[in-house]
Amino acid sequence: MTASVHIDGLRVFARHGVLPQERTVGNTFEVLVRIDFDARDAMVADSLADTVNYAEAVEIIRQEMSRPSRLLENAVYRIHQALIEHFPTITGGHISLYKLQPPIPAEMRRVGFSLDW
């Protein structure tokens, strides 16, 4: 039985970007994550040890976001790798990372990158 833990709209300040100013000034980013895993043991045992602890997942995401990357693709890859290393029961998932104030002369809500696995 596959189930998912969702982290929706986590806002993190980070210094990702190709432009030197982006890495100096920083920006606000929004992270959306879905972590798929076999939830049978967690549902039966009612034990935190048997699930994907979303508080731990949030801390992993924050740690990876604190390391600057030029590309959102690299930051997402690092988040993915850190999550699957920490939670071996993960069977799949989704990560979206959005830059909320991109340095682009256009009116838009956000730009981003997503990974499904």
C-alpha cells in the first residue's frame, strides 16, 4: 500500500541563482514535496518510527536549500538525494522548487523546476 507525505508551500530564504547578485542578495523560494512510501506499518502501529517524519523532511530541505546553487535543478537534485538517503522506505515522489522573485523584467508569480521519480 503506497501513501504520501506532503509538504506544501515551505518558504525558504536562499542564495540560488546564476547571477552574482542573486547569490549575494538572495531570494525567497517555495518548495512543494510529495514523498511516496509504503505506509502499512505506520497505519497499523501508529508509530512515528514507521513513517516519513515530515518535520525531519523539512529540516533536510532547509539544510539543502542553505547551500547555494546556480541552478534550481541542482538544488532539487540535492534535496532528492538527501531525502532518499535519510528515508530508505521512499518509493517515489515529487519536488517543485520555485523562485518567487526572479530577476526577469516581466510580471509573473514565480518560476521553477520540478522532478518526479
